[in-house]
Amino acid sequence: MKKNLLTVLLILLLGNATFAQMNGDYNYSIAVNGYSLMQMPKILNQKNSEKFSDFSFRGGMIKFNDNQISYRLGGSYLKSDVKLINNCVGCQEANGKMTDYAFKLGFEKNINFSRIQPYFGFDIGFRYNKFDGTLVSTNDAFDSRDVGSSTLGPNGVETSKTGFTAAPVIGIKINPVSMISLFAESNLEMFYSYERQEMVAADANNTRTFNKYNKTEWLLNPVTVGIQVHLGSIK
């Protein structure tokens, strides 16, 4: 009985090792992000900016494989309607369009050789985030001469952030067959940006105000789930 158990265990271990070796015998992989839960950069003095946004099929990667290490080149593009409360005098409400795109370069390293492979990695890159919309006060008692008043109509607002990102990554891959992997990963992104804020007041002179800042934000991205296809067999 013991010999039979040892034989079965040995076969399973050899099967996993053989499978892992097959999975490592591809030059590159193409990955698609099927679902992402992300914390977006803060817009103006946005309340509850720590809330997460979810997106489907808005990014992907190309990976160049070298045994247990893969070098990653990825990107994402997001565009969505945004409605938020600005945490400042007048209780302003903003409505508009947010556009966000990023390009990242990094690596990931598998921890073991098996069907289930935990991994860790690191990405650096460039990110651009823009909000274009209107800002209107929700406080009727707010002075109509100040930015944010709704007396003469909504104020125009445009903000943009351009900067550098760096993010440690942890994840796990499941390999149902040698050419396909399912993955889930999370990261904590440091975003150092140059921010521009331009507002056009709804007054007779269309008064413009312009501010600029350098900011650092920490953005938690709890999960990205996707699929990757391995191509370019070296056998």
C-alpha cells in the first residue's frame, strides 16, 4: 500500500514538473486584463477618493519569458463618466469625463514550478490622468462671486496629472493547459505627478484661475484578473 502511494505521488510530482517545463518553453506571452478593481488618482479635492472603480477589458501586457522570470511591457486606457463632491468651500459638485492611460515596464518572477504559481514583480512607468467637466455649488447660500457658484451657471474645470509610477506586484497564476494561464494580481502604485488645474468662472468676464502642483499619491489596486496565452515555442 505504501509503495502504491509513493508511486502515485512520484507520478504527480513528475507530471507537475513536466507541465511547468512545458509552460517555460515559450518565448513570450500575451495577456489581457479581463477585470480590474482600481483606486484612481484624486480629482481636485475629491471626497471619498479612496473608493475603488472597476473596469473590464481595459489593459494588457506582453511578456518575454526567461525560465522563471518574465519581463513585462503593459498598458491600459480608461475613459468614464465621473460625478464627485469637491471637499472645499461651497460643497461643489463636479461632473465630467475622466481619461486615464498608462505605460509600464517591469518584471515578474515565479516562486515555484507547478500548475499553481505564485509570483512577485515590480513595474515602473508613465501615467496621464485628465478630468474635463463642470463644477457647480450645491450650497444656495454660497457667494455668487466665488468659484463654484451656480448663480450664473456651472464653472468649467479641467485638471490633468502627468507623472511617474512605481509599483510592487504580487500575484498567482493557474495553468490549466501548457499554452494558457489564468492570473490574478494586485499592486500598490506610487504616482508622482505634475498637476494642472484650470477653472473658468461663470461670471461676466469668464474669469480664469490656474494652479499647478507636484503631488505624490499611493493608489491601491486590489485585484486584476485576466488570461494569458503563451506563444513562440522554443522546442
